[in-house]
Amino acid sequence: MTESSCSSFARRGLLALAGILILGAGPAFAADSAARGPSEVIFLGELLLLMAAGRLLGEAMTRIGQPSVMGQLLAGILLGPSVMGAMWPSGQHALFPAGPEQKAMIDAISQFGILLLLLLTGMETDLKLVRKVGRAAISISLMGVAIPFACGVTVGLFIPEALLPGPDKRLLTALFLGTALSISSIKIVAAIVRDLGFARRNLGQVIVSSAIMEDTIGWIIIAVIFGLAGAGEIDVASVAKILIEPPCSWWRASRSADASSSI
């Protein structure tokens, strides 16, 4: 057995041991946390357990030719309410308390990790290459939004009425289904592209560029759909108000800021 394989085995053993210790000590720490509020011990335990599970399953996925992010997603599912919460509810609530202060601590770290991932992806993005493949990226992003959106709307128009939130909400429900299917996650796409080593290739630049455009288009669509849901009706006036009001509000705010700075 080589030195590198021994060190790799030792790292995995330490990660597994850390996960076992956290699982065993989690309920005791959680009882103390419930009495005293947010706990740094629980926070560190969550970090260690998430990193250990994500690393182990990520390496397992890499062994079978899949990106490591698939294993990390699987680790989140196993540790979340879908698996661990169903099989061991008390342990899951102990390790991941539902208190807003405790959740804010792990949420902040997760947002920071996402920020670093996107920054690294941006650092590996070649703008000259993006301009070179721009036409392909635009066509892919448009089709990547249009086809899932059309499929979701079609399904929503024919689903049973018992699944609708209200008898008069069929069109709105269909639009929500279409929007949910058409929105991608640039964070997951960037992680997969980096794991597969495509970040500096033409294919990787096309994938990342089209994912950015798909996200932009998708979030504009979902903003319109949420506005229509808040208005309670779908007509031309409501759509026009949703599309025109934000830029007009921004323009008025910028004019007010310029006027106040000139005084």
C-alpha cells in the first residue's frame, strides 16, 4: 500500500470517526442548546458532520464516474428530514435544531461557501471564449427555458382539479409548474463543471454561460408569476405593471439620490 493511499485511508477514517462521535453526542449537546439558546458546539458538530458525509459520499460518486457534487447532494438528503428525519426524528432535530438563531449560523456558512464557489468559477471564466460561444449559449439557454416551461404549463393545464389550490387557479398553477421546471441552479452547474474539469474548455464555457442566462430569464419569469399571484388575476394590465414598476421605482430613487447629493 503506497503512502498516498495510506494517508487517504486515514483521512476517511478520521472523517467517519468524527461523524460517529457527532451522532452519538448530538442529543446531549442539543438538550444543552435548547436551554441556553444557540450553541457553538452544535454549530461545529453540524459543520463536521456535513463535511464528513459530503466528502465520503463525494469520493464514492467520483469512484463510479459521477461528479462529487452528486454525493454531496445525496449526503444532504440522507441527513435531512427525508431520510434521517423519518428514521430518527429526535436525532435529526438534535443535530440540526430548528431554532432560527441556530439555523442562521449554518445558513451563513453555506452562503459563504456558495459565494466562494461562484467566485472560483468566475475566475476560471474566459470572457473572450464566452463571446466566441455566445450565440450557442444564447440558443441553448432559450431552448432550455422554453421547452421545460412549455412542458410544465401543459401538465398544469391537464392535472386533476383536486390537485389545484382553487378551481379558478388552473392557469396560475400551470405557470408555476412551468417556471419551476425551467429554472436551473447556477451553483450546481458550476460545481459539476469544475468537478469534471470542463471549466476552461469550450463546452464548459457554453454550459456556464447558458446556465447564467437561464437563471436570469427564469428569475424574471418567477418574479412576474409571483406578481400575478399577488394580484389575483392574469391580464395585460397586471403584467405591464409588474414589468414597468420596478425600473420606474429604481429611476425615481436614483433621481432622488442625485438631487439630494447636488444640494
